[in-house]
Amino acid sequence: MKIKKHHLLTINKLLIEAAVAIGFTLIIWLIYVSVSVAHNKVQIGSSYMTMNNEFYPLLNEQVANYVEERKGLLYSRDPALSVNKQVDEIHSFVNKQVNAIILNPVDGKSPKLNKAIATAHKEGTKIVIVDSPVKTKQVDCTILSDNYKAGQLCAKTLMRKKKEAKILLLTHPTALSAVDRINGFTDTIKKSHNHNYQIVGRISTFGQSEYSYPRVKKFIQNGNKFDTIMALNDRTAVGALAAIDTEHQTGKIKVYSVDGSKDMKKMLGVNKSAQVTVAQFPIEMGNLAAKVAYKLIDGKKVPKKIILPVKTITTKNLNYYNTSGWQ
């Protein structure tokens, strides 16, 4: 009996040891699998010049949806118009070993920012630039609206409506997309046979209504004579329209803009100063940016530059557009 009991104890011990060994092996295997899955999961970093502009949250929403559907990870950041902060964000993305960065530059001409982008690219990170270009060639794809044409369309609309104008330009010199829009506008009026279109001033607004409102208001109060505003984007235009209303100049000063935002579309036909907004398509841009990033990660070829068309929106065709959101 003692021998049988001894054998039973030995067998039980062996079974327990075997179970422990199997359990330990299973745990190691699960850890290995989970680490492998995390390592293989696509990771993307996104940074836009400011999230205080509904254009960029909407664009990023499309990227987030695309990444989520594919079980990837998206790290979204907001540099709040700070080059230094955006540079730090890029370094952080590289340290996280993201596969791709989708970036809208705070200042496309900044040597510091361009160096950070180039360094990330040399590390093997795929770089997709959206909405506004950068100077460095160390990028995989740049996706832009046809910004120069947007400025041209604003100018052509102005010239159809008026034979002469004294124009105030609302600018953002560090955003190359904004520079292209203003250049498209000014080049077009310069080429006109009618030389009665005069630029009377330029105000830098950083593309934000909180800058355009007080600065346009002050420009009016200082007695400057003008009847037209060309705004780099709708946020700037909305601030300008508020200043015009405050100074009781509604209808006397006309505003031309770029974006196609819901705020500007709602003002067309309601506010006598709001004349036109040339539409961009952030939903399409966001979806395209995500698709391009994944193609690059998969080793597929993509165009070096993609230009998206823009469309003029006035009271005449407003019914064809969604006034409660973007297009």
C-alpha cells in the first residue's frame, strides 16, 4: 500500500509539474504573440498647425476612422501654431517608431521644422504633407488643394462684380498654402486690362478670427479707405465680417474668401458683405492622406504631389452644397 501511495504521489507531482510547465509556456507564447501584434500594428502620427480651425479636426477625423477600421494606432497632436512644439511632436513620433507621419506644417519655410521632417524621413518614417507644403524634398507625398487657383477664382469673381476696388489682403505669410492663395489673387488682378484694382494694405492674421477681428476693426477705425477684403481663409473672413458689422460697414465692404466652411456658407445671401468662398474638401483630403500613408507603409508607389480641385461657392450655387458642414 505504501508503494502504491508513493507512486500516486509521484504521478500527481509529475502532472502538476507538467501543468505548470505548460502554463508557463502558454504565458510566454501569449506575451510573444501580444508583443508581435503590437509591434506589427500600423502606427501613424498626425500633427496640424492648429486644431483651432475646424478644417483640421475634420480632416483628422477621416484619418482616425481609416486607421481604426484597420486596427492601427493614431497619435494626434496640436502644436497650436508653435514651430518648436511641432518639431518636438515629430521627434516624439520618431521615438515611438511610428510607420508614417501625416503633417500640416506650422511654418513650411522654417529651417528647424524642415530639418526635423528630413531627419524623420531618413529614419525610415513615411511622410505625408497635407494642405500646405514644406521646403524640404524629404517627403513621400504632398496633398494640397489647388490654392493658387482658389485665389484666382476669388479675383475673377471680384472682377465680374466690380470694375474697380480698393483691396485689403488678410494674410498668413508662414503658411505656404495661404501665400499661394494670395498670389493667385494678386497675380490675376495685375493681369487684368482694367488697372483700377488697388491693394491698399496687408494684415497678417495667422488664419485666425481672433486676430483678424481686432486688426480689421483698427484698420477701419484708422480711416483707411477700402471696399474689398481678400481673406486667406474663412476663419479670417468671419473675423473680418464681425469687424465690418461692428463698424457699421456691412454691405459697403465686400469679403472674398477660401475654404467653404459652414460658417461662411451660412453668411452668403444673409450678410451683404459676404460674397464668395472657394471650397476645399477636407473630408476627401483626410481620406486620401490615410490611404496614401498605408500604401507607403505597404511599399507601394504613390504620386509625389496630389492636387485637389477647388470650387467657387456663391449665392447662385449654394443650394448644391451642405450648409450645415463641410464638403
